[in-house]
Amino acid sequence: MAILKVSRMGHPVLRQPAREIPADRVDHPALQRLIDDMVETMADEQGIGLAAPQVFQSLRLVVLGDPQSDPEDPDAIPLTVLVNPRWLARSDEQAEAWEGCLSIPGLRGMVPRSVSVTLEALDRQGQRVELKAHDLFARVLQHEIDHLDGVLYLDRMTDMRRLAFNEEFERYWRPREDQSPPE
Ligand code: NI
């Protein structure tokens, strides 16, 4: 396995639609190695999602989740590999939350996303899977699958005043539990 270089905003690979992967190529050793390398790169970068264009591969492939997550934790995103994901449904109900992106280092912004989603895809064995997700899991799926269409979270923002450098985010925007009034 190897840690891959991550493409940064401005590189054309992040702005072009990625190619479908033929179902009978999913088990090809080169693709399986790419999946392993993407999982390792995501963990090394402490990300919770990575799309193939972010490692300079214009392919419809995303990995997400936390390989070290506690399987007992209901909020944890399980390690998920999706090939050629396609939306079946996205809720009209949206919620806003802060997002960052390994291809846009140092920044984060407030992004509206559907609260719940359903998709179909191939798994890393090339088998068709259907996946329903809510809240953070749904948000990460929307962020990563946007990458396959050349869309970045900045494009989804509705108020650019809520774009911040990480240091300023920590200082001025992060909810401060320690400052809530004592009960
Ligand atoms: Ni991203």
C-alpha cells in the first residue's frame, strides 16, 4: 500500500466529470490497489472521505468512513467503498454544517446538504449495493460524490461569509461547550 498525493483546487482533474468503471474491471488488481491506497491516504490525512479525482484518478470511485471507528458507535461512519454511485433519492429537507476538503486545505465552510439519501453503487467486489444514510454519513456521501462530477463544497455554499480558515473557525465559530452557562 502507499500514501498518494492529494490534488488541490485549481488542478483540472477536480473539475471534470469522472469516468464510469466497467463492472467487470472492479476486481482488477490495479483498481483493488488503488482502493487500498485511497483508504490508507484518507486515514493518513485524517479525512473521512476521499474521491478518486482527489488522487488524480478521474474514476467514479469514493472511499469514506473511519477505519478505526468503534463499531458500537451509532454515529460512526463505517468504512465504505463505492464504485459508480448513483442517487436514488435525496431528501428535500436540508441541514447546514461545516465541511472541509483535503483538496482545499486550511479552509472550512458552511454547506447545506440533504439530511437523508439513498444510492446504488457497486462495492469493491463489483456487487450491486443499495445504501441509505442520514446526517453526517449522508453529508459525506454528497460531498464525495460531488467530486465525481467536478463539484466542490464551495460551489454548494449559499453564504460565502461563512467560509473560514481553520484557525479562525476554531476561534470564532466552533460551538463552545465550555462556555455554556452553568446550570
Ligand atoms: Ni472533498
